[in-house]
Amino acid sequence: MIREIIAVSLLFALLALSLFNVKYIENKTDILANEIEQAHELYQNGDNEGAASHVEESLNNWLSWESYSHIMLRHSEIDIITGAYFALLEELEGDAKVTGASFDALIETLNDIAKKERITLGSLL
Amino acid sequence: MGIVYLRTLIIYVALIFAMRLMGKRQLGEIELSELVITVLISDIAAHPLQDIGIPLMNGILPIVILLCCELIISGVIVKSNLAKELICGKPCFIIVNGVIDQKEMRKNRLTPDELAEELRGQSVLDISMIKYAILETDGRLNIVLFPSERPVTAGQMSIAADDSGYPVVIINNGQVVRKNLQICGKDERWLQKELSARKVSDPKEVFLMSVNNAGQIYFAKAEGKK
């Protein structure tokens, strides 16, 4: 009986952890996406340097999340996001005009991680 | 992580259901839930090993969930007959009084060839000798012969049968099993004496040596040793 109780408890604990993880990823990606949105606003107001430093700060924030992301996320997803950050930074530091699409693409990629983890009928099946 | 958790549960229940529908002959002497666990774990564990891009957690989490499910299900099966019947099914009588129940055969996807093969495996060639053939929940076919076809026992013949007891291995592939030596109440001196009687000086020259309660010794010298 003890073994069954431990198994049921473990199953519930894992369910709770899984649900907590969904919320955690949502919060974290929301923070990162907000940082990129703020950078976008700064860029639209003509503050190129401010936007670049905001994106860099957000990139550092993302990279500091590495130990968690490497355990919980597919490595291909991590590479895509890191690549999108560097691409945006390169655009901001270059001479060419940066389009809103670059900011939106990074925000979309970040939201995608949370979306994939969100428990919906579609994602389950 | 949440998706992995729920997907694992869905796949587990779906596989149990599918295997249950397939019939008992798909099983190989393990219970249905154990087979499902075996099939799933071997596959799940392989993915993170083959693809280092997949986090190990995606392999470990389903395995822990499946183990918990298996523990819970096996616990429920022990406690509830109804649950056991629902999850593992119940034994089926394939032959009753020498007559094959064809409906049960079809239900369990058992062909006459397979039945004949199972019977041959148990040295039964004539179906009319069989009182009952029962397909157990783990897929084994157990046979009960008509009393007139069963081998005569010493008890029925009123003969006193020798009980030589359980043979204990004393030397296993050249290694003396000292614990077993103690269990059967012998010592190293006795062993040396027995080895000398068989012209062996070192236990390493022995492949297998066992002794039963009656003191009868089975001795096999290792091939290729002097």
C-alpha cells in the first residue's frame, strides 16, 4: 500500500510541477517579450542605441536562463531564439533600416515556446 | 512538461486499451500493463539517447509517470477483482471436455494452428484427451487432462517415493559458493575430500557441483581444464 501511495503522490507532484512549469515559461517569455516590445517602442521613437541596449539586456536575461532552458526545452528551440536575438542586434547595430517584422519575429518565437507548453486539446493531440 | 505528462498518460491508457482488444495471445507471459510499460519505456528511453537535441527530461518524465502508473495499476489489480478483470481480462476456456470453443478462439485471435502448436509444446497431440485448456490473462495456455489421461502418481500407486530434496550448488563455474556449503551443513574439508575422490585438486577445475538433501552429488568437470 505504501508503494501505491508514494506512486500516487509522485504522480500528483509531477502534475503540479508540470502545471507550475507551464506558468513559469509563460511568465518568463512574457517578460522577455515585453523587453523586446519596449525596445521596439524606443526604436520607433528614434532611440536606436536605447533599443539596442534593451535588446542586449533581454538577450543576457535569456542567456541567464540557460540552465533551465537546456533541461526543459528542445535545443533546436533555444538555438532559434538565440539566433533571432543576435539577428535583431546585428540589424540594430548596422546601418540598414530595421523593420518592425524583426521585433515581431523575435516576440513571436518567444511566445511560441509558451504556446507549445500550454495545455490545450490541440497541443495534446 | 505538462504536455509530455498528459501525452504519456493518454498513450498509456490507449495502449492498454489497444492491447486489451488485441487479445491475450499478443502477450508473452507478462501481464498486459507490464507489456505496455515495457513497450513504451524501451521506445521513450531511446529518443533522448539518439537525439541530443531532446532534453533528457522529456525521456525521464514519461518513464517516472509510467512507473507510477504501473505501481498504481498493479496495486489496484491486487486489491480489486473487478479492476483486474477490466485491465487484464479473465482466463478463457478454449477447450472444455475435449471440445474447442471456437467463439473463444475467435475472441482471442487464436488460430487452430497456434492452438495445435501450444498443445504440442505441452506434449499433447490429441485434443480429446483435454478436459480443460485455459488461456490465462498473461497469454499462457494451461492444460488440464481428463483424469484417465493424467500420469499415474506415486500416491495413486501407494508407492513410497524418495524425497531427495532441493539440489544446492556448491561449485559454480569454478567458484565455491561458501554460503550454500554452510546451508547444506558441509564444510571445506568435506569439499576437499569429495574433490579428491573425483581426482580433482582445485575447485577451478569443476564446472558444476551440487548436492541435495539426500547427500547425492552431481559433479561436472570443467572442459579444457587439467
